[in-house]
Amino acid sequence: MANTSALRSQSGVAANILIIIFFFSFVLFVVCDANYSFRYIDVGSYGSSSDSVFGHSDFGQMLLNNTLDLPDNTTLPGTTSPAMPFVFVGDEAFALGEHLMRPYSSRGLSIARRVFNYRLTRERRVVECAFCILANKWRFLHTPIHLKLETAISAVKAACVLHNFVRERDGYNFEDSLSHSLESHLPSVVRGHRQGVAVREHFTAYFMSPHGALPWQLEAI
């Protein structure tokens, strides 16, 4: 941010003084469980792209290289095949992968794909609610942090640890998450390798099957 102020010098001639104030920003990337607790955090990375931060994090590298200690593939409830991988849920900024699901592009979607996007958004809402809980509990996260960069990063890490402590102490209320409206899906380019596409198609079909469908999902899309 730059601000230009006009000052009058001793000689009576106006002098323009350019005052430049620099702001630094860093990214908090988290993996959240169903109880709004953080299971992994990466804080201090720079950049505006979630996928870029994810790809450069230790967690992202392990997931992409299949070195993360995930459970073995298993069948979905009510089915006998195929064995499906455990997956994480992200938004449109992330690349589709075998263990990372993202929404379909919102253009010309079939009913089944619209249902998939709705179900994915319901799951992703958990981490969005976790961020709201974190920021509302520690209000300094709502404003610029007037600390040195290293100290600010330490403060955010401490807030994440305290967030988990409070969640385990006080529990969580799932009904609170239902008050958050589902945002619309912005058009985006679907990226991803073959395994990710196949996994997403299987989930799409399952969410329309008798075993995987929700009674209200067609009314919600």
C-alpha cells in the first residue's frame, strides 16, 4: 500500500514524500477431520494458489508419491466391489487425484454430477467451519497481525494447537455446520490423472445408488 503526502519544506516549496508500507502474507494450509480438528497444518508458505501450497507441502508430496500411511482400499457401504481408496476433499483449486477429490466443472452437468458436487461440498464445509471456529475464537486472525513475520507464524501455529485442545475439551456440534450455506461452484477446468477420474466416477455412481443416496439430495441441487 502506498500513500503520498504533501509536506512543505523550510524553503516554502511543496515536496512530495512517498511513504510505502509493506505487508507480508502467508498461507495456512490444513487437513481437518470430521470433528473440526486439525490433523495436519502447514503455515508460512507464500502464494495465493491452494494447489501450489499443497504441492510443496510435506503432506502433499507424500500423498502424490503414495508414501502417506493411508488405510487399504475398501468397498463402500452396501457394495461388494470395487475396493475404493480413502480420499481427501478439496475445492476447485486442487488437482484431481486418486486420493484427492475435487468438484466437477459447473458447466452442463448431469444430475448425477450435480449430486456429486453437492455431496463433496457438504464434506468440504467441515474444514470451512473449522476455519470459522478458529478465527472466531482467536480474534487476532480477523485483522492484520502486527508482529514480525516469524512471530506471527508462531502465533498462528499456537492458535491451531489451542483450537484442537478446545475441540477435544468441548466437543463439537454438527448442527452448527448446517447453518453455513453451500457456495455455488465456479466454472473451472477439470484436471487430474486417469485414476482420479475413475475414482470420482465411482463415487458419482454410488451417490445415485440406493445404498449411497441421501433422501434430500435431489431437492438440494
